[in-house]
Amino acid sequence: MNVKIYSLAATVALAAVAAPAFALTCPKEGSNTLQCGSYWVSNQYATNKRSSQNAGNWRVTWLAVGMIETSTLDSNYTYGDGKSGDSANFGYMKDNWYSYRTAVSNFRGQSSSQWNNGAIANGNYGNAQNFANQIVSYFGWTGYWEVHRGGQSRLGVWNSDTDEYYQGVNWIQQQINSNYGQYTTDGTRFWVSVPAI
């Protein structure tokens, strides 16, 4: 099974964003070509990139997930991503409470109603990355993407939505790796348009 990665860029004004010159094609999910591109955000974005790397437990994949999930690469979005219970999202990668309370040692065995405990990933890149790595260890690589996109009901169900998201993240990771020194430290954001859930 091919696992795919995605970017949530619903807030990006597509007309103002061009595809990077080196990217010949945007990613595909099946026969559907996704919209993608890059743009300069700010020096603060570059600072957030460095903060994610300096926190430890870092993977280029986590940077790519953060890019797809937010335009700021931080957790300054509506608390819980506007959700509660198992669906609430935390940290700059917006991992959900179900995955936290199931897979992460800090929360294992807690209930859906204790979802506010996940807020310790907000504003803390080290916690967010440590928790994501524990989710991968618990559910496996494929399971991480399934639960990230759809929570408990998506486990074991790799569908076109999961695949689209995975392809998007993978494309962003490839762009970062194409000039690792620059794109892990500057204010460039890569995006792929996948629907928010």
C-alpha cells in the first residue's frame, strides 16, 4: 500500500501563488492532479521552521505536515481546531485527541472527554513531534495517516481522502528535500490543496 501525505491550504489565495519553478508537476491522487505551489510567508515562518528542528524528534515529514495543516507552522489556530472530544486537534501538525489518548504515553487510557489535555502540544514543537512519533510507533506508518485524517473510524481504511493527503505531504517533503539547506530554514511555504476535515 502506498502511503500518501497532504497539505491543507484552504486559506491560500490560489491566484497569488505560483508553482515552484523546479516542480514540474503537482501531486496526483489517482488521475486527479492536485493544486500546489509555494510562496514566501515571513521571517517568523523561518523561525518556526528552526524551532521545529531544534525541538528534537524532528523529521522532514513533520515539517511537511505542518506546512499542509497551517499557513503559520504553529498552533495559533482556533483552539482544538474548532473541534472537541476525539476530533480536537493539537500542535502545529494538528494530530487529533483520539490518536493522542490511544497511542501517546502521556495520555494513554484517558477518555474522549479529557481532550483538553492535548493542549500541551500547542506552542511546544518538541511535544508535538514526540507525540507524532509515538502515534507512528503505535499505529504504524500507514495507520498514522489513516488516524490523522479520520480518527478511529479511518483505521484500516486507506481511501482516496487519505491518499490525497498523503500524496500532498509527500510532494511537500520532496520540495523541501530538493534544497534542504534553504527550505528547512527560510520563510518559504509549500502547499497542496486538500480539503480540511
